[in-house]
Amino acid sequence: MTDMIKTRPDGSIDTAFYMERGRQMRSQQAAHMAREGSRKTLSLVPVLAVCGLAALLVVPALF
């Protein structure tokens, strides 16, 4: 199936429509990537906390 190209009344391509559509798609993708990144970062917090505690116990003179 081919999509119809959105045009203005004079027959030219409606570039404003496609620019806005691109902005919306990029915004949605950026929000999705931020959510996924947050989930991955939050899952690392307990691991990093344990590593930090282990470092305190193993080498207390550095802290």
C-alpha cells in the first residue's frame, strides 16, 4: 500500500506537515529512549551500592 503524499491546495508538497510529523516522531523516540535508559540505570543502583560497600570494607584507608 502506498501512502498518499500530503499536498497544499496549489499541488506542492506540504513540507510543514512533514516537518511537524518528524518533530513529533523524534520527540516520541527520545522519550522512549529516556524511559528505557532510566529503567536500566535504576536496575544498576543496587549493584553499585553493593560494590561501594565492598570497597569500603576492603580498603577503608582510602575513604
